[in-house]
Amino acid sequence: MENNILKIALFTARLIRILFIVGLVVVFGMMIIYTIDSSVFEFENFRMVKESFTNRSPGQLEEKGVPVSEVPSMYIYLWSVKYICYYIVLFFIVTIAIKIIKSIKSLSTFKSENVQSFRKIGLLFILLMLISSFSILAINGEVSIKLDFDFNYLIWALISFVMAEVFSEGNKLMEENKLTI
């Protein structure tokens, strides 16, 4: 099928997947660099924000906050693991979306694998909501744990589950159509 919109969607999804890989490598690299020499991050403007990271992009700088030197190493590692998991889940979501786009492009739109793919995407969005919902920070003996759900991920999960049901109905109609003479 020659559909320019599907070609653009496929190209964009592949580009986004590459960007997630780059983000994963950057966060992992920062964690390794911090392990080797934490003084690398002790320049004037780099501060860790005490509030939740859920509404900010990873590593975003802000005027308020505490210098990295005052943040315990365990917190830096937890922050790194959180965003490594975040990027891995996003990578899987985009990879599954690419698989769906390819099947639509090859005119296999309503096959049962697409139904399962949309359900997986829905579950991954719920996992993404859970990953991004918590933040923990320990400074000078004070531990701050915050749970802040981002319901945008829940909305995307619900949309994915609805799409799974739409594709499931399409699959049933396709199977019935095959049996019709």
C-alpha cells in the first residue's frame, strides 16, 4: 500500500525510537560518569530539584534546588534507574507502534496480533504512569517521598484499550467476511 501518511508515521516513529535510545545512553552514561567522578557535576548552575521530577524532562535545570554535591549517591542512582526504566518502556511502546503501522501498511490491519499489540501498549502506559509517579529525595538526613500520578498516561492507556477493542471487532468482522461466500 502506498500511503504517504503511513510512511511519515513510520519514519517519525523510527526517529523517536532513536531519540529514546540516545536518551537512555545519556542517562546511563551520566550514571557511569557520576560513579567514576562525581565532581564532574559540581558546576555552578547544575542543581537537583527537590520537588517531583514527574512534570519535568529528565535532567532539566532549574534555579531552585540543591547542588548535586548535597544529594546522596543513592538518590542519584535511583533517579538514573527511574529514567532508564522510563526510556525502556517508551522504547517498547514505540517499537510496538511501528509493528502496528507496518501491519496496516501491508493491509493486515485487523489481525489479532494488532489487538494484542494495543493491549500491550495500554499496559505499558500504565507501567509508565507508575514509574513516573514516584520521587524520593534525601538531603541532610531528611527523606522526602512524593507520589504524584500523571493521569495523561492513564488516558493514553484507556485509548489503547479502546483501540484494542475496535481492532478486535474489526478482526471478528474480517473473519466473518472470510467465511461468507
